Amino acid sequence: MASPLQFAYRTQKTIGVFNAAPVYAPLSGFTKPEGNLRFCAYSPCGRFFGWATPEALNVVDTSSGQLILSLPIANVYELGFSPLGTFNPNAKKIRSLQKKVRAIEDLEMRLAGGEKLEDTQLKKIHTKISVLKELEALGGES
């Protein structure tokens, strides 16, 4: 998670992000972008920080300063984050994997109830561990 207090600034040529009290130092891991920078903004939850260049929209994690998303969208002049702070570049994949887990668990319940399943359904049950591992790696919950 980000420092309890951070601040960012934008000049004509660069953007900087600083951790505030008690350290008052640049956010380690954050590479200051330079050039024609249009705007910058924090997400409402404070977990993400974004800015735009004439060529792309960029988002970093405020706890590490690492770039997590760069969309090649030209001429962006405004950025709005979800008010819930639910931005996740892997959200669609996470939802898909969660749906697979629910389907597998339904098959497991049917099997436990004595229902005879088809071979394809049994094979699907055997993929549960790999699906759960992939979901965990993306930061999703089953």
C-alpha cells in the first residue's frame, strides 16, 4: 500500500511523486516521465497514479512506483478512476477464472451427490488446481 501521505507534482516537462511524512523523499521505483505531459491524477483509493503523454496513458502502483499499465491511446486529456478503486488490468481474466472455479465447484457437488458426469466434465474438475493458481497469480479471489 502507498505511504499514508504522498504528493505529486506536474511541471511542463516532468511529473514527480513523493512520499510525505516522515520521509519526504521521491517514491522509490518511480521513474519520472519527461516530455509533454498532459495531466496527472491519483485514484480515489490512492493505490494508483496516472498521467498522459501525447502517445499513451500510464498508470503506476503508488506503493512501489512500478508501471502497471501503459495504454497506447493518443491525445488523452483527462483520466477518471473508478470511485471504488477497483482498477485492475487483469479484471476481465480474473472474472473469467472465477466463473471457471464456480463451474468446477458445481461439478464437484454434482459428482459428490452421486451424479454420473461425462469425461469432459471430469477433465474440467482436474483443472481446478491450475485455475486456482492462475487466479491467485493475478491477484483474484476464488
